[in-house]
Amino acid sequence: MTQLVELSEAAAFHVKKMMENNGEEGSYLRVAINGGGCSGLTYGLGFETEMTEEDQLLKQHGIEIIVANDDVDILEGTQVDYKESLMGGGFTIENPNAILSCGCGTSFRTAKKVGAPSDC
């Protein structure tokens, strides 16, 4: 069975480090979809202290992840990882629902949702 959002162990390690460094222990990691970017939609990752009735809760590698019900169809099967390279490290997001991605790597669209394209 496919997870709604799958957080790799490497990503969870870095999320935990960020939580500690920013005094966010006990917060939720929100994985979100926002309008914008040259393809119409962008990803959002951030910390929140409360979840709402409109959120789904996932637990992986000791991290509590929340996703808004409105974003579920767009994020179904998405993988969040953290990769290191000679140029540094960062989070990567692989979304099987994205049919178009922009060169900036953070903007996309799906067959069901186009969003509101803008400058990257």
C-alpha cells in the first residue's frame, strides 16, 4: 500500500535536527501545496504546533506529519528525501502525480490541478 507521503530516514534525521535547532520539538511537519511558481503549484514544508480537523496525521521515523485534506490527491505517493552533494544538501520531493515540472525544481502541476502560475 502506498503511503500518502513517505519521509525517508535521511529526511527525518534532518527534520529532527531542524526542530532541535529552531526550538520546534513537539511540532508537526506540514507538507503542503501552494499556488505559484512557473508551473502553477509549489511545495511547502514547515513546522506547526497545532493540527486542524481538515488535516490528516501521519507518523514516520518519529516525526508527526500533517497534510491538509485538500492536498491529499495531489500528494498521494509523494516521497520526501534529503540528499547531499558536493554543492551542499537539501530536501528533494518526488511526486508521481506531477505531469509537468519547471527547471527551478520546486514548481509543478498535476493532471487534476494546474494552480496559479507566476514567476519562480
